[in-house]
Amino acid sequence: MGKSVCSRLLSRQSLLAAFAGLALMLAGCASDQSAADLAKAERTLYLEARNALEGNNFIRSLELLEALETKYPLGRFSEQALLEQVYAQFRNQDYETARATADRFIRLHPRHAQVDYAYYMKGMSSYMAGRYMLEGLELIDISERDLGATRDAFSDFDNFLRRFPDSRYAFDARQRMLYIRNVLARREIFIAQFYIRKSGYVAAIKRSQFALENYPTAGISGDALATLSEAYLHLGMEEEAREALDLLKSQYPEHKQLTSNGQLKLLKPLGEGSKAPWEALIPDVFS
């Protein structure tokens, strides 16, 4: 009798164990199916975003890429989706957002295989944000120009090149930095000449000296020397003016502000707003 009860108990336990195993197996299959469905849905969404991007439908692409990042933050395509948001925002001319997104990618994925692209696009976004200031530079009144985004681009490209000197984007970044450097150098001359015309001779001297010291290879040294010489003349500092003029004549004898007999063509006639040094300390509003 005892043996029969034990047998029945064992049979019941075996049956329960079998049911439990079957339940676990079914749950596992359901879980596998659910994971497969999620992976398929993520891939479908990513491919749709890519198709929109390749079709230059940047607004739709951004909507899909942002949805992908929100729905599948740890998914297979999450990192690539964020990187492609940078490109889509850039192509959509939303440069400030593109720069911020590139910066976010760099912070989240500093060792990603394509992180150099994020650094490069950060610089490109700043560069394009300031592009309207780079084109037709001399046609824009100096008092209305702000090269903040352009300076950011120079800094961004410099940071990129220090980290990834052998990147496939390095050559382009170097060329853009050279161009930006020349633009920034020209800006210093424009500001110095602006101050000459506004009788701000001390500020003009400071700007000319800054250009000579910081942009010696940007092709603006002759202009800086001419402006420096004129500012000194207006202040009655004849010795300093002569020294700057002598340098101009010896190094740039064909300069546009030199006459045929070696005299300096002034931007502003002497006596017109000329002041003693202590009377010419108007603030440098472009500092």
C-alpha cells in the first residue's frame, strides 16, 4: 500500500515537472519570437529612415531616426541612427542642432569607429553656420558682422585634427582652417580701418599689431603696416609712423596704399579727427 502511494506521488511530481518544463519552453519560444519581431521592426524603421535620407527627404528622415532612437535606445541601429541625425540636420541647414547632436554622439560614444566623423561634422556645422559671413565679406559693414560661429569652426577643426590627424576628413578640415584663418585676419584689418575712419586710432593700432603678430602668413601684413602707419600719423607719433611705413615700402613696395613716390595713401585726411594719444581712447567695441 505504501509503495503504491509513493508511486502515485512520484508520477504526479513527474507530471508537474513536465508541465513546468513545457510552460518554460513555450515562454522561451514566445520570448524568442518577441525579440525577433522587435529586431525586425527596428530594422524596418531604420531602412525607411535611410531611404528617406538617400532621397533627400531630410525632414522625414529625421522624424524616423528620432523615433528609432526613442523606441530602441539600446537597439542594433541606435548609434548609427544618432550619427545619421547629424547628417540629416546638417543637410536640412539646421546647423546649430547638428553641432549639438554631433557633440552628444561624441560624449555618448567616444570610442565609436566613426567618432572622427562626428568631430568633423561638428566643425562643418559651425563652418556652415558662419558661411554667410565668409562669402562677400567686404560687402558687409564691419559693425554688423560677428564671426563667432566661424571662430567655433576653427576651434572645432583644430580639435578634430589634433585627435584624428590621419582621418579621411583631415585634408578638408585643414583647407577650411586655412581659409578661416585668412578670413579672421582680414577681419582684423577691416576693424582697424573702421577705427581709422571713426578716429579710434589707438584701437586701430592694437588691431593692426594683433594681425601682424597672430596672422603673419595670411597675406595681410602689408595692410596691417599701412593701417599702423596711418594711425600713428593721426596721433602725431611721426617716428613710429615712419618705421611702419619703411617696413611697408621695403617688404611690400607694390602695396595699393603706396604712391609712385613712396608716400602713403591715407584712408582719412590728416587733421580730420586727428587727436593726441590720450584723447583717442575710444573703446574697442569688437573686443
